[in-house]
Amino acid sequence: MHDSFFKKIEQKTGVSMDEVFALANAIQYADFSDEKQVKKIVRKVSKVAGKSISSDFEDQIVKSVISKGNKLNLNEIASMMNQKKE
């Protein structure tokens, strides 16, 4: 893809493509039964999304992801973050 395409995405979202690719890489190789890994990913998603979440809500998301194992749905996590505001 062209750099101009990525620049447009960065301008619209305020998120660098490096951050997006790092998050995608972390998700691709994550063990979603490992609480520490899932917690790191939830924190990265929160940071990239610009949404702060309480530690209690973070724990709820982590438990939800772990219970579903490899059936992780980023849209579901994003939706949970949008519903719950600190």
C-alpha cells in the first residue's frame, strides 16, 4: 500500500500506523488463555483507542476474553469500552 493511504488513516484516526501494526502483531501471536498477555493487549487497545478504563473494567474484559479463548472479537472489546466510560 502507499504511504499516502497510511497518512490519511493516521490523520483521520490520530493513531500512527506503527501502533496499529504493533497491536495487530501482538494480537496475531497472542495466547488468549494467558491472563498477562490478554491484559497487555487490552491496555494497548485502550491506549490506541484513546479510552481510559478502570482496573475493574479491565479485569472484566480480560475475563471475558479468556473465557472465549481464541474467539477474540476486537469489535466486541471496542464496543465494551465505548459502553463503559470511566
